[in-house]
Amino acid sequence: MFIDALKGIADLDVLFYVRPEIDCSPPSIAHWQRILSERWETNLRLLLCPGSAHVDSARRWQNHGREMLSVFQQPGYTSTSGPREIQALRQCLLRNPDIIFAHRMVSMCPLLLSRTTLPPVYFDMDDVEHIAFLRNIDRSWPWHSRMVQYLKVPAIVYGEQRAGRLAQRTFVCSEEDRTHLKKNWLLPRVEVIPNGVDPKPLLPVTPEKTLLFVGSFKYKPNLDAARFLIQEIWPRVLEAVPEARLIVAGIFSETVEFFKGSFPGVEFAGFVKDLDALYTRSRIVCAPILSGGGTRVKILEAAAYGKPVVSTRLGAEGLGLRDGFDLLERDDAESFAAACLQLLLEDKLCEQLGSNARSAVAKRFQRESVVRLIQERIGASLVENGSRRDKAATGLPTQE
């Protein structure tokens, strides 16, 4: 979505930090540059830089100590915080870009460490990562290790604060995230750029007793949600409606804990190219999200098709959809299953929820409208920065 917006107002130089085993030779870069140019339908200049691997000390307490003191020492952020990654950024800066667009905190690390004059930086924070990290601690760590993880949170917060102050604008997905950053950090330049979805065909309520969960299972909150759905919610649904079926769709579904298990009625569909067909055969879309941050595109996508959604409150966070009107919000397994059973039996309720959610998404989350919003926010800076350069070239005074 951001690429579509940026390619309409500027030429693109793209720097990707990739896994160390990725081939970053000139022929490989030329190959991927052609593929991305075709996929994004724009000419671009691509640079690949292998990210640094996180190195653990033989002494565990030394690892924890470094990670508590600096976000740049934490797993996930070390990959873009080394000398090689900073030098790759400086090579890009030799091209004298008008602006820098950085996606997520990991891309802000080399900017914060560069110690050089930067053009205006636009920071797509996406998730507020310290919130997502906090929510994940209880689900990912045994009780005796949790305090150590909690002590790493201030370093993430400080890194996000520095990134927000460096940026010309910081973009978040929801008004809730914007309020959090402005109220707690007093950041003045935070703006909401919601997730967007393309228009979808309105699909009728299917008589099939089929539930759907879709997402990338490279993302841990989706793994946790699939586990919660299959292990705790699904048995309650299947007991009441033995003919019911559950489809779990998305890339890396083989990493789901129960992928090779014998849960009756569960189908792992993997990556699905034809989403229209997938949603056509699905009566209910489930979003039993228990952790993570940002907003869930899976709910917007389901709503765009006119499908009823059952979600946890955290799953529906930031979307402004109303419980009982646009979707059903249920947090525990028993009530979540009961909501699914209600929708399996009541066609009219499915139609009402799907229609209401589809209307809400059409008003606030149309992808085309969001792309125009991004262009308005960033385009003004390009004009202003170009004006400054013209004045500097002619010796006229500029105003900072």
C-alpha cells in the first residue's frame, strides 16, 4: 500500500536488509530488481544488504544485560544495527534522496545509528512494538524468565521514542495507537494511516457449516490464535455441530502445532490463490487473536466480502467496529464457540453482521482512499523539500 502511494509521487531507491544466507551479488540484485519492478509496476533501484546475525554470549546474564540497556542489542533489531548495515544506508544517502521512508522499528535502527544528516524521515511504525512485546511475554516465556523480559521493555520504548522524534511523521494503524504515543510520549507528529483493503464481491451466506481462520503463520500471534482456536474453541463447536468444518489457511501453516495432528473436521489449506473461492465456501471468519499489536487486515478482508466475524476484543482493536452490530467480540473459548454456533444457525444474523461490517469498511478502509491519504501526507514534504533545495542552489535563504 505504501509502495503504491510512493511510486505515484517519487522515484524509488529500495534498501532491503535480508537474511545472511541470501545471495546479495550484483546478478542476484539485478534479478530481484526486475521481479520487484514488474510486481510493483514501477522502475526502482534495489540494494540488498545481509543483516547481522544475533550473537549470544556464552554467559547468558551478559546477553540479558546488553539487551536491557539497548534495543540495538535485542534479537530482531541487531540484524540492522551493525557497521555493515549502517554503511549500506550511507551508500543510499549518496544518492541524495528527498525523503526516507522506513518500515517498522527495525528499519529505523540504522537511521538512529548513522550519525549523519538525514533528509525528512517518514516512519511507518505499524505496530507499537513495545505493546506487542509486552503482550507476548506471558505466552512465550516460562514464569521464571518473564521478569528478565519485562526489564527489556524500557529499551524498546526508548528506541521507539527516539525514532518518533527523529521522524518528520510517524504513521500508526489506529487512533488508539496515536493517542497512546501522544499521551505517554508527547510525540507531536503522529498520524493514523489505517490498513486498507480492495473492494471485494459481496458473497451470500453459505449453508455450509464452515469456519475460516486465515493468516501468515510466520507471525507468532497467528500461531497462538490457531492453537487457541483448534485446541479450545473448535472441540466445543464440533460437539454441537458434528458436520461443521474448520479451514486454516495461510503460508507456513505447517508450523501450526496441530498441523500433523488428528483433529477431526480441520482442513489446513496452506497458501490459497483464489480468495474469492475460499470465502465463498466459508460461513464464518474467526479472529481469536490473543497477542500482537496494530490492526487485523483479516477482519477487514472478511468484512469486505460481507462475511460475519467472531473476534476477540484484542483482535478487533483499533478498527472501530461495534460488537453486536458489525461483528461479535468474545474473549473466552466457551463464549467464542457459542457465538460461532449462533451464526451457524442464524442466517439473518450472518447477513446483518456482514452487511454492517461491509458498509463500515467501505467508508473507512478503502485501499484506494488510504493510498491517496499517504500521498497527501508525504507529497507535501517532497514539495517543501524541493523548494528548499532550489533556494539553496540559488543562494537564497531557507527557513528551517
